[in-house]
Amino acid sequence: MQIFLWIAAIIALITGIVLWVNPKLLIYTGDVLNKEFETDTVFLKKRITFGILLIFLGGLMIYTLIWI
């Protein structure tokens, strides 16, 4: 169970950083993966908010996992 939380935390951190730094990379990745990631205009307009939120949640999950 703990390994799944680690994976979710790492994915959240990476996705948050990509949204914050280079959102076009996420769009390209979504296109390559047959639109696995829905990157509509609302999501891209609020990319900084979503990015910071994902970074915070990923960091919180990793911090919690370290202390378990």
C-alpha cells in the first residue's frame, strides 16, 4: 500500500512541476498518449494554481510517508 502512495506522490510532484514550468510539455505528452491527459482551456488557464496545489500535495504525501 505504501508503494502506491509513493508513486502517487511522485506523479503529483512531477505533474505539478511540469504544469508550473512548461505546460506545453504536458500538452505534447497528452497528444502522444492519445489524449490520456485532458488538457482543456480551463485547466491551462489555471495551470499555476493546479501546479502549486499538486506540488504541495505531492510534498505533503512524501512528508507523511517518511514519518509513517
